[in-house]
Amino acid sequence: MKWDTEKRAAQYDDLAARTVPDMKHFYATVTDALPEQSMRVLELGCGTGLLTARIRKAHPEAAVICIDSSPAMLAVARQKPELEDVTWMQGDIRDPWPTGPFDAVVSTFCLLALEPDGQRTVLKRAYRTLRPGGVCITGCVVRPATAEEEKCQLARWETFMQDAGLDPEEVRRQRASWDGARARIPTPDGFREMLREAGFTRIRCPYHRGLYTVFVAER
């Protein structure tokens, strides 16, 4: 869930595969939710381009603009030949964005770096920058509604990481990252409410497995 991005950017893709259960279907749900006519796509917190590559494959004709705060992560993304025509921007996602409208604003995991008020601000900006019929697609972790379910899902997540070959120290680091971010992690109902507050009325959750969800909100 958390990495020292500047020091560990080169290992990010491998770490993601070992910490995100069912990663293939998680990302496929995000790209499947893109509008058929996706000519302009804005990706927030693109990291090393894990999602970006899937967007380019699904919509090779689209103009894809990506924002990330980490120079090291962007350096890895720029080296990927399939992403050579992507526009990369280094910066904070709370800073001004390129001029819209966009057909889609997408992100995976980056909103949890912000406090809840910051998450709400970004979602409201996404609503304003989308064209009518455009979509905001957010892949993220969510906090189960009860303490019992949270304990159960965290145990399953730790087991997945262990089975994926992460060493015990890394598993402990990832588990501690949940505790550190917990106050910023919404429940599914909480995230849905933030989308409503942003102005979205057509909201669906096509993916929810364990701690991981994908929300799709249409303007």
C-alpha cells in the first residue's frame, strides 16, 4: 500500500504485483469503465504507468495526460516504450490541472495520500473538469464497515502477500502502512458519499473484493 517512491521506484511494479490481490481484474475493471469515445484522459498519481499502459492498450487513439509528484516514478514510466506518446507532468494533484474538458479522470490509490478534505476537493475538481457523460474512475482501498470484518480482510491481505513471496519485513511494512493511513481510508459508503458531495449522481461500484474497490461516477 505504501512505498518510499524515490528510493524504490525501480521495484514498484514488482511490489504492486505482490501486494495487490487480483491485480489483473482490478485494473481491467478500471479500463473497462472508460467511455467508448475516450479521446482525452487525465490520470492522477500515475506512478510508474501501471494503469497508463492499460489505458493506452484499450484506447490507443486517446490523448493521455498523467500527473505524479515523484520524479523517480515518472522516470520509470518514461522508459516504457509503450508509453512514449503519453504527456507526463510532475506535480501535486492538488495543483492546477491541464484545461478540460476530459472524457475520463482516473486514479488508483493516490487519493489516500490526502486527508479527507483533500480527497473531496480533488473529486469536486474532477466533476468540474469532465465533459457531460464523462466518468471519474477511482480504484482504491476501503475500510470495512465493522472492526471484525476489517480484521478478517487484513489477515487475508497479509496471507496473500506472504504467499506472493514478500519477505516478513516487507509484509510488516505494508501492514503498518494501513494503520498509518487508516484515518484517511473511507468505508465504501463513505467514499460513495464523497462522490455525491462532488456532484456525481450516477455512481456504481463494479469491483469490490476484500479491501479493494473500483468506483465509477458519471457526470
